[in-house]
Amino acid sequence: MRIRDFTTDDLRAVLAIQSECPQAAQWLAADYTDTPGALLLVAEAEVEAASKVAGFAAFHQVIDDADLRNLAVAPEYRRRGVARALIEAACHRLRETRTKRLFLEVRVSNEPALLLYYSLGFVLHSRRKNYYRDPDEDAYVLCLELSPPDRA
């Protein structure tokens, strides 16, 4: 598994993964290509001597805070550490830019995601009533405090 920056060549694969993941935000192509302040990462798996996009994560940074805006993993790659690897790689990059906190929203019923986020050190920050639609549901806002990179 390799984590790398998104390129426009990845757009078709990212949109396909997004369409297979109903809990992911359903963005338009332009949302991936025309977003200032974005950190877009893809997870690439080796399949029969070729590479395939297995998942992606989209982050947005403003001054010293960042938000995880979208995250999805192709169904055949779930439960293999893809989402964890994407978030850990992003945290490393965000620390390098002196980002202090990473926030995200997650459906209160999304137990697998909550388990992942809590295992990565996120904590409950607040709750947003009726944040999600189809179905209507509250969101937890989680926060991860990022420490500065180690200086040798």
C-alpha cells in the first residue's frame, strides 16, 4: 500500500469509489480539482503488477486547523488499514505545516468509523444536531490534537 498525492489521473477512480460508498460525501469532479487549501491523498494498492486506487481522503487546511472533508475506501479494500494509512499520512503532512488540530464530522451511528477515529486519538469535541440527511442524523465532531514534528 502506498499513500501519495492525488492527481487528475485519479479522478475517475476516486469518483467510482465515492459512488460505492454511500456514507462518503458525494462530491462533483470539480470539488477534487478546484479546491484551494486542499490536501488530497490516495491509497494505491498493487494488483497483478499494476496499481489501483484503493481509497482516498480529502482534507482542507485553514491557518493552523484542518478538516477531514471526505474519506472512502473501495469495498474490496475495507478492513485492511487503508483509511488508517490515509489519516496517518495526512497527520504527518499536517504536522509538517504546523497544523495544530484536525477536525472531522461522523454520523453518530457509524460505529466502525468511530472505532477507527478513537483508536487514532481523536476525541469528542461536540455534537451537531441533524447534520446529516438521508437519513437525518446527528454528527459527532471529533478533534485530534497534532503535535509538532520531532526535531533532531
